[in-house]
Amino acid sequence: MKTANKTRSRQKSLSDHEDTVAIASKKELQTILMITSFPPRECGIATYSQDLIKALKNHFGNSFKIQICALESKFEKHDYGEEVKLVLDTDDMDSYHFALSRIAADTTIKLVVIQHEFGFFKNTEKEFLLFLQSLKVPVVICFHTVLPNPGEDLKAHVKQIAQNAEFLTVMTKNSSRILQEEYGIAKNHIKRIPHGTHLVKHTGRDILKEKYHFEGRQILSTFGLLGPGKSIETTLDALPSIIQEFPDVLFLIIGKTHPSLQKQEGETYREMLKQKVETLHLNEHVKFIDRFVELPVLLEYLQLSDIYLFTSRDPNQAVSGTFSYALSCGCPIISTPIPHAIEVLGNDKGIIVDFRNPTQLVQAVRKLLRDNNLRKNLSFNALHATAHTAWQNAAIAHGILFNKAVSNQLELKFKKPEVNLDHIKNLTTDFGIIQFAVIYLPDISSGYTLDDNARALIAMCRYYESSAKKDALKYIKIYFNFIKYCYQSDASFLNYVDADRNFTEQNSTVNLEDSTGRAIWALGYFYHMADLLPEELQQEAKEAESIIEETAQRISEIHSTRAMAFIIKGLYYYNQKKRSAVHLALIDKFADRMLQMFRHETDETWRWYESYLTYGNSVLSEAMLCAALATGNETFKEVAKTSFDFLLSKIFQNDRICVISNQNWLHKGDDVKEISAGGEQPIDVSYTILAMEKFNKVFQNDGYDLKKKHAFNWFLGNNHLHRIIYNPCTGGCYDGLEATYVNLNQGAESSVSYLLARLSFPAVSSEATAKTVKALLKKED
């Protein structure tokens, strides 16, 4: 029981909350109350709930409030932070009534979410059911354990819980199957949302081993609250045979004893393990890290591990948070066959061994330690297979479900991440930005392209314009120098450069007009912001001017539609700083060609420049608008808007953008609904956002600004898979949204495209930032 003083303190806090509710305005955010164990209580569900709540807040910002009702018992009493508004002592009948009265008094609470474990309510099952039945708001129950082969009493109990919930959530396919087949619960009443995993900013294994003084050791690890269910002794029994072949092996046992077990038995289990270490002469090969390890440190321990061992002896353990942490760190995993492991580690993503089988464990560890490539492949395969389980994706899935449970009363608003240049910088050498990455690792063998460095120059210029941060200047210079490197003596450009900085044969086998167009776009943009640049870059801007002037005659013969569009954009920016009759004539020439194309193709149902929609479509309409702004030609302006509105009608479905798939272009006469999902590229979404930014400045109040926000949410999960495309941990962007998965590689094109899109939502106006930059430059002078 709680002390009287502590209970009164909690009641006072809640009374104050009631007063706040009573005077709240009608616009007060709606509240989700989560009933769960919560830190500082030490249990897996407490950690899970903390991670989920953090993910929901980070991803949806101020879409709703989350309050916590912490579960306690007569053996579990804790002091909580301000986020805990209510405590439910499941061993105290009065506590249920008190909680019900407080929930009823708070009119902002629209949904109750209960993180359920049978052990929480084992002494008060009837009271818990009565509590559920008495709630006046919708309820979602998250089952952390689903027991197979239930007796009649358990089956009836679970069915009664289900009857009082809008939805049940589980974390594995197996749990969903058991609820349907063995408990008779309807499939549409169950939602599977996998246990969340952390996105990790990976650090090299050798670097971390050095940091923790494990140089030269091959690290096996396991972690979690210690207890007999972990079956750590299975690994200890296997170690002598492993050490015979691999004498440098060190086994890390990370974590303190489970608090409940410690209260009942003290350190009996840990002492047994230590005695076994002594008996087997393993002192030099086993290290106990007997403490609570903070998340950043834990993730580093896992990253430095060569193999993660999960040896639970409980076949009914549906899911494991510790297992999920290891997955997120890309650990090669050997596991016993709990349902979570069976579902995740199949198809070359890990190794399964039988419960309490040291012999099999020896064989599996030896196999992995002998084969570096196998460990690497298992790691990458697991990262790909579990990408959809990132906490950001778990937050999206829960947010959508919660909204459905309350009949769409929540207004889900995605929170824009802060600008993060880490991955862009990681991809950039002193020569340029590398073309591809293998997941998060730059792939220098892929070389460089003019295309990527041109886009990167624009992005870094925009970043400098919006932030006035000097770290951008180094990268502006690198990307501009790369464009100069690709510029040839005959006023042409090459696109492909290998890792040794040699131009490749590919330059002679593909049409380079589009690359030339992107180069002019980048140079024009760079030149137009020259007044904001410090003196050391002023000369570079003059070189950009010279290149544009030199290419005037050559580019006039270009006929690629997108190349013409990119050139128009570049010359439009160039002419904002230096108005040139020659370049205005080029703008007019290219725009007139596009106008004639539009007139040739257009009919009552098709308003486009070509007989199909392929990639980079919005660039065409944006270029026509730029041409109109540069020349004052109203026909260009009219066609720009007509064509852009036509495009948006094809790629927007209500508040969601679905750009044309690179798997199946949309041809005149095709039904857009018949185009298969997948093959959506970040670059197309980004180009559309840039175009809407321009159109919104000219055609205000025509809905472009709202559509721009909806389009950006594609990166944050508002897409057909409801998964993030942007990785907020690395600052990179995934390479594509496919029909059933996200391509996790974070190459230059996609990552720069995301940055361009993000920078179209500046914290302050570009005009205000420009004044700041100019003031700084003047001060330096």
C-alpha cells in the first residue's frame, strides 16, 4: 500500500489537473492515457512504454497529449516524474475506483491504452475486468504475452478483455494467430505492430572495442534483467569448447538482476553463474556488467559485439525487447526459438538453436566466428528485414490505430525533424559527394556524378541562405569545384567520375543533356546568391558566371525536355543577379519549345508536355513558371499553372502524394489507379515540393502551401506503407519506396533531395536570413 501522505500528494496533483481541465479552452489537445508500468520501475514493459511514448511525441509533436497512469503493486512502489499523472495499485481495490473517477473527471481523455501483462493483474483479474467495463472512453489493449493452449478460464478471461476494447495489439504473427485460432477473436479486432527498434548511428566495431578496452577480443554479449529465464548458463557451458578454437573470446553479461527476483531470492542466480565461471575456469573470458546501463552506452556495447546471444528457455515468450535492441544495432544473432526470433531470423538473418542446447550453441558460434562475411551478411539482412520496426514506424502505426479507435477525432500532424547534415557530410570527400551508400556506409567504389554534386551545391547554398552557418561554405566550395572538374574545354560537361577521379566510359554511352541542365541550374543558383558569400567564395561565383556565359551557344542546341527545364531554372536565378538579353532569349526559346510540346499533346483529359509522365515531372511546370517570371510572358504563366495542376491531380490522393512510379510510367489514356504502388523516388517528391514552393509565391491561396506540407509528410510516413523514408538518426534519406518495402540504402541523390525538401520550410524567411548574413559579412569587413 502507498503511504497516506504519498496518496494525498498524488490526489492533490490530480485535483490540480482537474482544475486545469475545467478552465481549458475548447482548443485544448485531446489526451491519450497510457496505463502501464513505467520507469523508474525496472521491467521490459516499462522500457517499451517509455520508448513508444517518446517516439509518439517526437513523430507527431503536438497532435495530442499523452499522460501516464503507472501500474504498481504492494511490492512495487516508485517515485515518478511529472509525466506520470496517476498511479494504479493493482493490489488495492480502492485504487481502481480512484483511477476511474480521475479518468472520468478529465474530459480531454479520449482514449485509454493499456499495456497488458497477466502478471500485472494476477491478484485482481475480476477488478481489472470491472475497471475495463466501467471506462467511458474507447480502450486499446496491447498484449505483451499471448499464451497458447489456454484453458477454459483463461480463454474466457481474454475474450472478456477483448470485448471491452476497440482493438487488441500484438507484436508477432504467432500471437495474432493464437488469438484468432485458440481464443476465437476476430482478425479485424487485432492489429500486429512489431516491437520497436532503435535507429542507430553506427560507429565502427573496432573503434568501440578500443573505447571500452576490448581490443583484440571477439565479443559475445547478452543483456537484460538477469533471472533463470535467461538461461545464461547455457552459454557458460558452451564457452570452454568455443575458447578452444577462439581463445580471445570474451562474453559480456550486461544488466542487473531483475528487481522482483532480487526481492525474493537476492543474488542467488547471479552467484550461481559466477560459481560456474569459477568452476569452468572462465574468469578471463566472462565479464559481468552488473548495473543498469543507459541506452547510449548499451547501444555501443551491442555495436561492438561480434555476436549477440539470446538463450531464453521460455518457448511462450512472445517477444523480447532485448532481442529488438540487438537487431537495431545490426548484431549477428544466435537465438533460441521464441516466436519473435523464428519470425525475424529466418532466411539468412540469424541462427536458431534449441533451448538449453550448449552443443548447438558451440557449433553456431564457431560457424559465425570463422566467417566474417557471413556475420556481415546476417547483420545487413537483419537490418533490412527489421527496418519497418523502427520506433518511428511503430509510432506511425500506433498513431493511425489510436485515431481509428476514436473515430478519427485526433488530428495527426507530423513533426518536422531538425535539419541534420551528418550523412551529407559523411558522404562527402574533399573531392565531392559519393554517389551511393550501402545502407548508411558510403560506397566509394560507386564514384561520383555531376548530377549529385550539382544538387548538393544547390542544397548547401540554400542551407547557408537559411542558417548563415559557416560550416556550409566548405561544402559549397567542394561541390562547385567538382562541377568545374566536370566542365570541359569545349564548354560541355561530363557526368561520371570513378573513385580514382577518372572520367568513366559511361560518359560516352549515355546522353548527358540532363546532366548539363542540372549543372547550369546549380551554377545559376550559386551565382545568384553571390552577395551573401564571404570574400573567399566571391571569386568562385565569378567563375560560375564565366562558365554560364561560355556555355550559352552550346546549350541552345539542347532538346531534352528536362534539360531545357533545368537550364531555364538556372538562367532564371542567374538573371536575378545579372540580367542578360542573351540568357533571356534562351529562356524564351526553351520555354517556347515546351509550349509547343504542350499544345501538341494537350486535349480535354491530358494537360502535359509529353504523352507520358515519367521522372522529375514537376520540374517542367516550375520551369515554365520561372520563364514567365523572367520574361513576363502570360502564356507561359497560364500553361505553367494548367500543367502543374494537372500533374498534382494525378499524384495526389486527398492529403497524400504518390509520385509516378519508376516501375511503370503513366501514359496518356492510362488510369492512374491501375498504376502499381512502389518505385517512388525521394527526388520526385523533392522536386514537387520545390515547385509548390515557387507556385505558392505566385499563386497564393491556391492550396499549394498545404499540398507542400502534405508532400513533405511522405518522407515522414504519409505514404502507402506508412513508413519513414527519412532516417533522423543518420540524417540520410532512404533510396526508394517500393511496393512492400523501403530501400534502406542512403545514397547522395535521395539524401540531398530530402535536404532540399526540408529546406523549403525555413524557420525564418530567406529575406530575414539574407539580412543576417550580410550583416555578418559587413561586420567581418
